[in-house]
Amino acid sequence: MSTLTLEKGINALKEQIDAPVAAFFSSCVHCGLCAEACLFYTETGDPRYAPINKVEPLRRIWASEFTLWGKLKKLVGLNKTVTDELLQQWEPLIYDGCTLCGRCSMVCPVGNDISTMIRKVREGMVASDHAPEGLVGASTRAIKIGSPMGVRLKALQAQIKHIEADTGLTIPVDVEGADYMALLSSMEIINFPEYIESLAKIFKQADISWTLSSEAYEATNSGIQIGSSDIARELVQRVVDGAEKLKVKYVISPECGHAYTAIRWDGPNLIGRPYSFKVVHILELLDQLRNEGKLKTTGQFDKRITFHDPCQIVRKGGVEAQPRNLLKQVASNFIEMEEHGKMNWCCGGGGGVSANERADEIRLKAFKRKKSQLDEINVEVMVTACANCRLVLEEGLEENNMDIPVIGLSELISDHLTEE
Amino acid sequence: MDIFNNANDFLIWTRGTGFNIAIAIFIFGVLIRVLEILLLGRKADYSEPRGTQWGPGLKTIISRSLVDKGTLNRSPFVVVVGYIWHIGFFICLLLFVPHIELINASLGIKWPGLPSPVLDAAAAVTMFSMLAILWHRMTHPVMKFLSTYEDYLVWLLSFLPLLSGYIAYHRMINPYPMALGLHLLTVELLLVVFPFTKLMHAFTLFLARWYTGAMMGRKGVES
Amino acid sequence: MNRQTLLEMLQQQGVTRRGFLKYCTALTSLMALPPSMVSAVAEALETARRPSVIWLSFQECTGCTESLTRSYSPTIEGLIFDHISLDYHHTLQAASGTAAELAREQAMHENKGKYLVVVDGSIPLDNPGFSTIAGISNVAMLKETVANAVAVIAVGTCAAYGGLPHAAPNPTGAVSVSDLVPDKPLINVPGCPPVPSVITGVLAHFLTFGAIPELDELGRPKVFYGQSIHDRCYRRSFYDKGLFAESFDDEGAKKGWCLYRLGCKGPMTYNACATLKWNQETSWPVESGHGCLGCSEPNFWDAGSFYKALSIPDGDYARAAGYAVAAGVGIGAVAGLLNKNTKANAVAKHSSVSVDDFAVNKNNNNEGA
């Protein structure tokens, strides 16, 4: 038995209503354009995936609790109610069929930020126990083990040892008073330890004072993905505590999309106060070093290469020019996809979709959108700046027999660092 | 109509009492709707802003009237017909001299009108495009799926003033006071349902665009 | 009583046959009949006998009579009017007092079932004493007089629709002839006053055909009231081009542009002014530079300012809007605060979610235990 109930879910939805939400619902004219901006609709043709349809539970709460007209309707029983059946029906739309990529929010002609509303609906889903098992598992591991993938400190220490042995570099851990504290995503620790190595190389060359924290190394935040502020708060608090303990000036968000949203934008609001440190994305930091002339690279990558914008970093994070500046420094044959930057198409696995096994099938279907984007430009290599995008892209490319390697941007930079 | 002895009484009612009732409900309703949105407010945002809010918010109010290329390519019909009917509607509403007179009398501002044949054509094009949009709403899988009775009601109530205006202009119903009265009545119906339906988007889209533009602008995202 | 035919009468007045036929042609076209009808009209008029007409004047200003009689040179229309046997008209007749009333009763008696009743003015119903003639209330005289009439012609907007006496707040309870005479052939000839040739045209039609002409839904002869002032206005092209006078002495006014913005009610007014004109076809209101008042329409006096464009609502909508603003702001503020309260309550009721709360985890824990 769950202690999470429909009542709690409805209450959570009520908590989510604010002036923007009310303005958004008041403005929708059912034009259907958001559907064409959503890869889950374009690749399935199923109108239920129209983004505005996904927020129906929240709309019902708004209409019957936050409008005078709706309250009158409710008095005479004409309002549409939110029931467990409704939430159950909507769960796959909210979790499997939405990556919170925010593309719908960019095209809505009346200016509705639909994806933010879908994130809000997830709060109600969690509170009424309608979250998918995959995300419940990830959240539970994140809270109890410290990583959604179950990565423990020992694993990180092993990777550090390995890298130090391989490269002769030192990976600083728990250095109090360092300027920068780097965060990592579990995927980077397990699948792409090259990222850690790249950081070490780049920071050494640029003479950056940095450290990892043994208590707060995990950047990913399953609470953000499942849509629970309570869980997200606990996870953010760990990072804040770690950073404040080491008295760092900056925390570096790694190559991970939602981690950036979690620590950069949502975090201070979750803990209810501004941080004592600043948060920078690794791409922001690298571009700053490049600007300051501290990022010396040699040679250029000459294969046809494109950049996949992670939604949370670009469309929802505002880091758009930086990766391009960096790429231009190290790649001579950089080609943009037709729709890129803030209008890029999602890989299909963000927003917890890739952590939700139930969504595997539709995720691979949705990948067709990325595939057709790639088919148009015929590139040899892809670069991205999100470990999750990278895994999802790799899987999608493999599924479609496309031989395009995917690499991390920091890694690409580090590969071209001028040897001293 | 039983309560009216003749078409002239009907016109007098629609120009007088009817309009008073309609404009009062319209203003009353719109104010309530806007206030119940605005007073909800937003939580303070503690994250360190990358950009400002006001500028991007205002910019988005304008920029969302323009379509991105991808959307235009994927939904040319909705985009193009949507533009046509909105622009046509506003031409008819704002550039027909009798309408300008009404605006001038109520708000004290005026501007030159367009010759009648131009408006005649605009009205015809607008009505035609509205019929096309209706057809699209009834057949396109997404629009059909999303549409509720309210969408069709609002379509009808937006279409009727155009139709009745066209009929009145061409005197297709006699006597003219009946035609003009019907036109006013359809406009009054539109005003009355306005605050309770998605017609509110005509006001709230400024709020919606501003909030989105401001929230994104704060993050340094151009929307 | 030996009654002359119209032709005999005209000949006595020195009108030639040629002049008579010319008039018949004009009359035929006035009545919108095909040219082939000219001879039929002439024939009918030649042999038409003088009909007895009883003219009742109730709450009126005598403007309608003035309109009819103020032609400054004799016209054939005027002669037609002369031709009828106006047996009772208290403004025009020489007799007065008992003799006058006697004339009316005599005419009714002698021409029972054949005489015409012309009415100008409205009839007060609130108190019969508001308007009486020889001690007889208007309503009583009307009912008595029309009882044996062949047809009734309501001349002027007061008789046709109540007119000025009927204007709000209608202190006398004035009603129109049609309100009191539901069962007689009735022709409304509205206007304040009506165009004189329209009055005589209607009479001529009755003389020619012995029946009432085709009427519109307001009881007006379609031949004269079938088209709006706007449709026949010589300034119409300016309306279509969007050229409007904005004051009575601006350039537009001097150039003869459309008077819509100055309140012309031409678009909603059905009358023959634009084609028949006034003062022997000299001019008409719009030609003289003033917008149409809409005087041939019911309740024109209550249809808003003569100087406000037709499209401007007529009520005190600014006041209605003012109340709406006050009420909207008040109730909107309350609604907004209620919303805030709803949300605050929800936030207060928030029960923190922990990963242990999920059913999946609970079940797993149970299994484990």
C-alpha cells in the first residue's frame, strides 16, 4: 500500500498553479501547433501526444479551482474532475511521451510554456503514486545510494585511481578552498570516464584550482526527472552542503542536461535561498577560458561533425553560443543540423524517459526525428554535451545501423589541447 | 421577435440596452479573468539570473506573432490560414468607417478607414478562411482530438459577426434595421461569451507570452 | 352629390389633355409601374369619381398638412388633392363647431363603405381627455369614423408609428393608427412630414386601382419606401470610397462628401426623399448638407442622437462600462485572493514525498521483511 493518494496528488497540482499557468490555460486556442513541435507526436502520429493534451490534469484543477467561472460550473457539477483513472491514463503521456525538452514552449503561438506545465503535472503524478517504476527505482537509488545508477563512491575512487595511473595527472578530491567544485553524472563515472580525464587535462593547462567532493560528486537529480520537489530538494541539498563545506566559489555542472536545470535553475528555489557559490556549466567555463586565451588547442578535427544541443542546456539553460565557439576552435568541418540551437530536436531520452524502461519502444520511435535530421546533413561524427543524450544517441544510431560515433565536447577539446 | 414590434425597435434595443449589457458583461468578465490570473502571482526565483525579464518578456510578446520556419514547414495550413483570418478579422474590425466611429465615440481615437470594396473583399476572404479553419479543425487528427464543444461555439460566435456584417453591408436582409440589429446582436453575443471562453486569449496571450519570455529571458534563452 | 371626374375637373382648371397624359406618365413611373400601364392609368383617372375623404387630425403639429398644401405653385399633385372631396379637415374646412362635426357625420353616412379616412397625429390612450375634438376623444372618433371606411391612410410618422408624442417617456400613452385599427386596409405614409408627392401618389394609386398598393412589413407602400435613402443617395459613392465630412464646415462637407460620420441615418431609413426630393424637386436634407434623421422609421426620435453615427451605440454604455469596471475590479480582486488562498491552503497541506512512499518500494520492503 502506498501512502501516496489521489488527494495528495490533487493537492500537489493545486500547489503548482501560479499566474503563468493560469495565463497559459486561459490562452490556449487548441490550434494544435504544439503537436508538430513534439517528436512523440511527429513520430507516432498519435494526437494524444499533443503537448497541451498532456497537461489536462493540471488544466482541470486550474479550471475548477482557480477560475470563478469554473467554480460555478463545479457547484452545478459541470466540471471535469481529476480521478485516479485519469492520472493512470495520463501517466504514459507525461512520463514516456515527454522528455521535457521544451520545444513545444518555443512554438506555441500564444506563448504557453507547456513543458514547464508538464513538469508541474509530474508533481501531482508522484504525489498520487502514478510515477513509472523505472523512475521510482532511480530516485530511490539516488536517495539511498547516492546515484540513480547505484554508483558508489568506491566506484568513483577506482576510476580516479585508474585515470591518475593512466595519465600521471592528479584528480583533486575534497580540497577545501578550491575555486571550482566539479560535479559528475553517474553515466560519466561509469560510461564516459574520459570526461573526468578531460577536465583534469584542461584545468591543469589553464591552471584552474578545482576539486571533486567525496560527499557531493553526483550531479544528476532524479527528483527533477520524476517530478518531485521533495526528492529533488534532498539531492540538491547534498551538493549545496558539499560545496559549502569545501568553501568553493563555483560549482561546475557537468555534461548532463537535467543536472544543469536541477543545480543551476531549480536548486536555489528548492532549498529556498540563493547559493553562496555560483553554478557554471562546463561549456560556459570552457568558453570563458577560451575567451581568456587559457584554452590553447592545436590542430583541427576535419571530419564532418555536428553538434546535438542537449535541450536542458540550450533551450532551457541558455548555453547556446558557447559550444559553437568551442567547436569552431577545434573542428574545421562543423555542420549545423537544419533545426538546431534553441530549436533543436531532442534525442528522445531526456526528462527521465531513458531511465524508464517501459518507454524504450516509443523512445526508439521518437529517435527517428533525430535520424532524419542527421540524414539531411550526412555527418561522420556527432558531438554533444550530455552523457544521457550521448547514450541515447548511441543506442538510436546503433538501432538504425548508422555508423556515427558520438563524443563529448569537453573530450574533443581535451583531445586537441596543446601539449606543453 | 415577440418583444419587438418592428425591426427598428430591435435595432434600438441592440444599439442601446443590448450593447450596454454586452459591454458590461464583457468588461466585468475580462477584468475578473485577468485579475484572477495576475493576483496568483509567481514565487520569487532565487536562482542567479543570466538575463533580464522585462525586455525579453516584451520582445516575446512581439516575436511570438512570427512563426519559426520548422513550424511553417510542418503546419503551413494552420499558420497561413491562421494569419489570414486574424489579419482579415482585424481589418474588418478596425478599418471599416462605422467601426472607427464607434471606437472614436468610446475611446476618442480615430484613424482613416478603408474604402468599402476593400473591406468587402477582406470580409469575404476572412469568412472563407474561417470556413477553411473549421474544416481543418474537423478533419486534422490533432485539432479534431483537441477540440471541444467550446472551440466550435467560439468559432460560430466569431463567424457570425462577420457574416451578419457582410449581410448588413450588402443589405441581404431587409429592412436594414433588422440586418444591422442582427449584426449588433451577434457582436453582443461574442462580447458576452468572451470572458468565459478561449476568446480570452486575445488578452491573456500578452500575459502568457510575457511570462514565457521573461522566464526564458531570465535564463538567457531567446524565445 | 354630383361629382366630376378627375379629367373634367382638370379641364376646368385649364390642364390640357397633353398635360394630363404627361402627368399620367410621371405618375406611372412614380408608382414604379411599367410604361405600358400609362394608358390604363390615364383611363382610370379620367373616369375616377371624387372620393369622399375624412381627414382626422389628432396629436399632431399640422406639419403633414403643411407639407401637402405648401406647394407655392399649383401642381398636378396639388390638383389631385383638390380633386378629392375633402369633407372634413378641421384645419382646412371653413365650417367649425357643430357644423363641422355634422359634415363628418354626413360624409360618413352618405358614403358609407366608400369613403377614405386620412389620419395625421397619434392617439393618446392614457387619458382620453388629453386630446379631444368637439368633446369627442381621439380614440372614440377614430373608431367611429373608420368603422365604415373603405381604407385608412395614416399620414405622417405620428399616425403611422406614434411619432413624437410616442417618444419616450410617451406621457400621453400615444399609439399609432395601426394599434387601434387592426382590421381595415391601412396604408402608412410615414415621414415627418411625408414627401408631398408620396401622399398624393398614394391617393392617385387608390383612385387608379381602387385598392391599396403593395406594402412593406411596416405598412408602407413599397413603391415609395422600398429603397433606403442610403442606396439612392447621390453621395453614396463617397461612402464607398471612404470619404466623409467630419464636421458641417470642413473641406469634406464643402466637397459634398458622405455625412455618415455626422450622424446621417440614411442607411436605415426607407423613404423617397433621395429620388422625389422636396420643394418641387429643389433639394432634400442630404443635398442641403444635413444628414437624414430617419423620420420615416418607427421610433426615430428614440433612436439616438441625430448627430451620432449610426454605428455608435446609443445607450449610456460609458456608465454601464463604469459599473462593470468597478464590479469587475472588486469581484476580480476577491476571486484573485480566493485563488491565492486556495494555493496557500494546498501548500500548507503539502505532505512531503519520500521515496519510501511509493507503492513499489513498500511492496519490496514488505517482501524483504
